Amino acid sequence: MNRPNKAAKDPAARDLETWRALWPSEKPEQSVPLLKALHVLTREGTLNADSRRKLTQVLHLTQMLRPALADLMKDDASPILADVGAGKSYLGFILYDLIFGPAGRGSVVGIETREQLVASSRDLAAASHFDRMSFIAAPIAEATLPGGKADMVTALHACDTATDDAIRFALRHDAKVIALVPCCQAEVARLLEGQSGPLRQLWRHPIQRREFGAHVTNVIRGLVLEAHGYKVRVTEFTGLEHTMKNELILAERHQRSNAQARGELNRLIDQLGITPALLDVMPA
């Protein structure tokens, strides 16, 4: 007969240990009120399946951004990170809690169009004493930072052309680093419908057109950034068990322009016979 193991921890205790193991902080208990307010932890301090996926994604992205943020802080006394399409600002709050707060410098600006989310984020930043964290209620396409500069721009799961708006925002704010994790994207698939030519078999069926269109969208985004002088790395964001939208585009400014990348972009566009709206950032 199997007897209960009295020494076994209850699920709440195991969950608490899980997030503490994930949380890269010397004093993880200091972050408990923040994570509860963000609904990453329950009121009892535990994790559910959804919050575990969310936390894993944001922590993984935080770790991937650490080297670039460290370089920015070496070069600038007060670097500015703009998190666009911020939603509830999970990424911005966690970056501030783990990096900007302990560093004692730099600022985080969340940009979100929904006034209610901006108001709740402002309240949480004030309650958390995150004095160098602020929020702007505006569409990405219309938002402008004071001074017109941002050192790093992030966009986590901005849907469809919102990721393109993030690229436009980053370019007009002369961002040194851009980190994009695109979500659903449909513009290119719509443009491909009805297109003929030797490559048509790649998108003839609707399901393949959606997948091919999403892939081409991110290829074009990478080439646009390279043409603007960024060194672009495209890699897996996190495990597929945590999210199906799993592509990270990380771009770091190295020069002002790249004629070779511009040529590759032009050839691709000619072969596909489409003109995505993002090409409006390319000089004539």
C-alpha cells in the first residue's frame, strides 16, 4: 500500500520554489508584490500554467537583452528603453525590477494605446517606487518620446503591422538596439493572394500562404533593418511549449546604411511582386 509522503512539499510550496529558481535576483522575495500585481504570481504566491509560460518568456527575453543593455549602460549614463505595444507592461516592469532598478540609472517608457492599461501601469509603477518608469497613452505610430531619442526599443508579441510600427518608431528615434518578437501577421499573405509567377506554388493554398506570408514578413523586416545599418540576428525566442510565436529579431546599429542589404531587399520584393507598407521607411 502506498502511503503519503509527509515530507513531500505541497503544490504551492513547489510553485514558489519554481519561480524563485527562475527569478535571477539576489532577493527574489522583494519582487513578490510586483509579480502578484502583474498576476504572474497568484495571491498565494504560486504559479499557474499560463503565468509560468508568460514568466518563462519574459525572463528569457530579459536574459537575452542583458548584454546589449550592459553595453548601453557603459556608453550612456541614462539609457532609455521604450517598450512599444506594451499591454500590461510585463516586460517593462520586469526589466526595470531586474536591470534598471539595481543599476540605479536608465529609464523605461511603456507605450500603449489603451488608456485603462496605461493608468493601471502608472499606479503600479508608483506603488513599486519605480521612479524612472513612465507611460505614454498613444498608438505606436503617433508616439514620440521627449527628446526624440530611444536607446533600445522592444516589442513583445505586437500583432500584424504593429511590429512594423515598432520598427518605424525605432528608426525615427534612432534606436541603437531593437528587439522584436512578432505575433500574428497577415499583411503579406493578403498581398500574395492573386499573385502569379514562378513562385506562386509557395503560397497557392491559403494555409501555406499564411505561413509563407508570415515568414516572408520577418525576412523583409530583417532586411529593412540591415539596409538601415543594423546587424541583425534572427533566432528562436523560447521553447515552442511556451509560445508558438517564437521568432526573435534582434538588431544592433553598426553603421548608417548597408547598400548590399538594400539590394537583396529590392530583389526579393521584385521576385514576389508585392509592396508591403513597411517599405515606406526606405529612402527613394
